[in-house]
Amino acid sequence: MKNIFAIFLVFLLFSSCTKLQDLNVNTKDPTNVPGESLFTGAQRNLIMQMVTPNVNSNNFRLFVQQWTETTYIDESNYDITTRPIPANWWNSMYRSVLMNFKESAAVLAETGNLPGDGPAVLKNKLAIVEVMTVYTYSVLVETFGNVPYTEALDQLILLPKYDDGLTIYKDLITRLNAAIASMDQTDGSFGGTDNMYYGDVAQWFKFANSLKLRMGMVLADVDAVTAKATVESAAANVIASNDDNADIVFMSTQPNNNPINENLVLSGRNDFVAANTFVDVMNDLDDPRRGYYLTDVNGEYIGGIYGASNDFTQFSHVNPNITVSEFPGTLFDLAETEFLLAEGAERGFNTGGTAAEHYAHGIAASIEGWGGSADEVSAYLANPKVAYATAAGSWKQKIGIQKWIALYNRGFESWTAFRILDFPALVAPPDAESVLPLRLTYPTTEQTLNGANRASAATAIGGDAVSTKLFFDKN
């Protein structure tokens, strides 16, 4: 497990009482806030946004039908406008994450190293900030398509233009390559102000290459040449064990507890149960992860009807182990890495193994990562419905279904994988307001405040609708 989610520095900086003599001080002067603390805050905001199940901002577990709702079922029926869901996602990524990463890099470059640190440490810090910036922009592009990029985060540009999503994505890969090349794995970086890898540059190197692997696979159906080069240059340096997983362990108390704990336990609400779509597949495969993911109902795993009202007591729901305050949030893990390598192998890329080997490794990584045994792995892989040689369907179906299961509780990543692989074959519920969303629409505030640029972007991608396929979604 990675270090405890110690973000007290940020709160000491921003929540201390104001003294009278401070009133004439420019509190917005970035030199007064260490770049390391700005990095910690941005990292916290990012993981909180990616992990939260709050229906006001992150509904991707519902989109991929791993969870469904009990009483309030708007979001399970793809209503994303009654609540300002796109705006909350957009604002969090731009204002709370990217802006802080930008300021972190600026302050670090201006102030230099902490006492005792050599030049390589500063270089590593800047590379890590850049990796996280690339990660965040990749999420925005995968969510909306064309977004502000070259003119984003500039306080002098009130109405930033939107850049082409594919162009942004390729530029992000170039930036990621440069960041990876600048890392010195023999030296340090953020130390305790990094709540994911505790400043371990060798681990950041693996994370950055895993992100590069993912981004290459996102391009596979739209630019096979770039995808192949990107994947093959990353494959040998990716996450190689569950100890390399990009996890952040939260604290036991608010406001730094896992947002799942905040929304499912401390709220006193019982808003979610497992979806029948998900549970029925796992039941059919006799999947050993059911007991790690879910509660049982008198010894059985029963999913609520997706998109309908469901009695919380009658269906399986989130395992209590996942709802504890310290449960880690994950940005990347070994299982996802192995399934990406399997996809690459099927496309003819050199990923260091066959698709069948990576597929089996991905399943093993998932089961063991959730606490399962080697015997459970062996028995599961021996199931003809699971084994790569005998499982039903095309390679996209085989990998897509097992990746969907392995990415349980990681809704955004599962949503992106679904849009690329088209499996499992999810369909909208009968009363849904739309098809299963393939993107989020632009925030209404953009239509109001940045209307011309938003309208141009909407036209360029084929319409500002949830049904519009983004550049990487070709099938």
C-alpha cells in the first residue's frame, strides 16, 4: 500500500486564520505557496474527482452498468442535465486540477530546489507534474472531445478556443515522451508531498509509460501507425506488479477520507446497488471476485434491475471493505496494463507476449489484487467460458468483458474501454433519456459564456450530444 493520504500541508496553508498584519499581503503571490504543496493539492483534487461516486459529478459506474440506483434513478437513465454533471466534471478538471498543476510547475521553476536537493530532483518534480497534467488533459479529451487546450488556463484569455481532440491527444503523447525522457530514476522528487508514489521516480516512470500505453491504445482505431509506435515504445517499462499500482490511500477522517466512504456511509444514504447487467455476467462465469466486490443476499449475488427503482435490502451492493474511509483510490493498476497489452498484441503490436498470455495475466492481477488466491485464479482460468481459447466471441468481446469486470469501481476507465472495444454489449434501459452516453455534453456555462467557441467545437465533432462518437470511437 502506498503512503497514507497526508495532505495536511495544503490545509495548513489555506485554512489558517488570517492575521491583521496579513491583510496587506498579496495572498495570490505564488511564491508564498510552495510548488510541492500546490502539487499535493492538485493530486488530491484529481483523485477525489476520479474516485467519487457523487451523482453530481461522476456517474461513469452507472454508465457502464456496474452499479444502478435505488430511489433516485435519473442518472441511471442517463439524465446528465438536471444536475450540472458536465459542468462539475469540467470545472473540477480545469480549475481544481490543471490550474494547480500549472501553478505548481511555475513556482517550482521559479523557486528551484528545496535545501539539500540537487538539480535532478527539480527536474524530476517538473516531469511528474507534466505527467499528471497529461493524464488530466487526456481525461478531458476522452470525456468531451474538442476542448480548450492551447488557450486554456490563461487568465488573460477569457474566451479560450477549443482545439481538435485528436491533435491535442497526439501533442499530449509528445509531451509525455519528453517528461519520461527527463526522469532520473536514480534520484528523488517530491518525497512525502507525493501521495501516490512517495516521490519514487522509478514508480513514476512505470506509471508514465503505462499512461503512454493506454493513450496509444486509445488511438488504435484512428491512427494505427502512431498507436503502434507509442505502444511498442512503452510496453517494456509499464506497471509490472500490483505493488506498482497507482494507488492513493485515504485517511480515516474528513475531509481526506475516501469519497466512496463519504457518499455511501457518512451520508447515511443507500442510493446504489450492483446492477443486474454486471452481476448476471459474473454469476454466469462463477467469478470469484463477487465476494470481494459485493455483498450477498442469503448466499446469492443478485443485481438490481438497471435503470429501475430497486430496494436496497433486496440486492447485492458494494462490499463494506470498499466503503471504509482508508480504501485506496486507483488511477492505474496491473490488471488494466495487462489487458491493454493484450489488445495491442491482437492488433499486431509487439507487447512482449501473446494476447492470451496478457489476458491471463490481467485476470490473475485483478483477482490477486482484490485478495484472491492462486487457486481461485487457476480455477477461473480453467473455466471454458473464461479461457482465452474457448471463451465466446471475438478478441474484443473476450478482452472487453474481462476488462469490464477487472475495472470494477473504476468507472471512467471502464467507460473509455467500452467505447473502444464495444463490449460488453450494454444497452440503455427502457425509460432512458438517450442512448448510453458516448461523451458528456459541453457545460451549459460554456454555451452561455463562451458560446461561439463552444458552437464551433460542437460542429467540428458532429454535434454536442451524448450520442456523438469521439474521434477514437470508430466502431
